[in-house]
Amino acid sequence: MAAASFRWILQLHKDVPKAARFYSEGLDFTVNVCTFRWAELQSGPLKLALMQSPNDHAMQKGYSSLVSFTVLDINQTVTKLMALGAELDGPIKYEIHGKVAALRCIDGHMLGLYEPA
């Protein structure tokens, strides 16, 4: 058995249910648990934990770790995420290997999207 195994990625949010809705409706995560202070979501083997920020601070235009997702249709996904409160952090880029986009989701966390060519 390995000495350590990956458990989850944890993000702090001001409004946990709103953040859970963002990931479930915007990126089709399954919500396993959701309370006012804690949520556990899953997409395949990836587990994302959301916890209410212990104080009233949230990230403001700084860069957090970037959580990146492969999507089937980047334009549709960007539109859906923006309707849920995300903001594009620069334009969608059309690279030879596929399309890429960076978004700042609610509470300032960074998301990367990749659509293979």
C-alpha cells in the first residue's frame, strides 16, 4: 500500500451551497454531501471538498491553484459557467492541440478548461 493516497482538493468559499451548485450545474459534478458549511462533490475519481471560509475573506484577483478540466464543448461550458457567475480570465485560446480557457469562478478560484482538437 502507498504511504499516501489522494483524498480531495479543498476550496474555501463564502457560500458553500452556491459553490456546490456552480460545480454541479456548470461541470456536472455529483454532489455527495452539501450543508451550509461543507460539501463533497465528485467527478469520476476526482473529489472536491468545499468548506465555508472561517472568516469573511475571499480571494480577490489573486491566483489560487488552478483546477483543470477536459470538456467536450468549451464554448458551451464557458457559457454555462459564466451564467453561474464565472468570469473569463483572458480569451479562449485556439491552440494546435485544442482550445483552452481560464476562468475565475465564484470566490476567485481559478478553473482551466481544455477541449482536445
